[in-house]
Amino acid sequence: MTLTVADFKLDYPEFDSEEDTRVERLLTRAALRIDATQFGECYDEAHGLVVAHLLARSKESANSNGKGQGALVSVQVENQYSERYADPNSAISKADSEYASTTYGQQFLELRNALIVPILII
């Protein structure tokens, strides 16, 4: 089954106000990012999550006037007192870090990771 704009908006009503042509473009872009073979019956769910992620990131960018997310502070020193802040994305790849920036992207990563079959070399 191919995910349509109507299906996407039914699954993600928070994006009802988005123009259909914009959602259609993002559906096309998102389809290039994921492999139908890898996701099988979960392809439409993965496809929708990537589109929702792209829309959410777009809204974040618009709200920050294009400045994006600033660098995270790893160490802060004041009056001989230091404080460390852990980067929640430090243990994942840069590509996955981008997905981890939204709840939709996090759900996509969970779905993708659940479908990965580990290869054992004996």
C-alpha cells in the first residue's frame, strides 16, 4: 500500500493544517530515505513517521528563525566547580542523531531497530 496525503493526515491529525502539496513532496522525499524491503508490512508506518519527523523539524527550524539547535554544553566551569551535561545522542550515529531530535524520529528508530535481524558470524 502506498501512503497518501489523506492517510498521512488521518494518522497524524496534528499536521492537518499543512498544505497537501507540501506533504506530498515530503512523502516523495521520505520514500527515498527508507527501504520498502527492510520495513515490509511496516513500510507505511515508517514512511509516515519520517514525514512527521521532517514536518516537526521544519516547524522547529521556523520557530528558531533558521538558527537550528545550538551546540550542547559538555562541561561548564564556574568558580572551580565543573558540571557535565550528557549528550543524549552521543552513543548514536550522526544520521540517527538527526532522527532522535523528534518523537516521530525516535519512533522511527525504534521501529527500524526492531526490524533489524542481527547477523551472526560463526
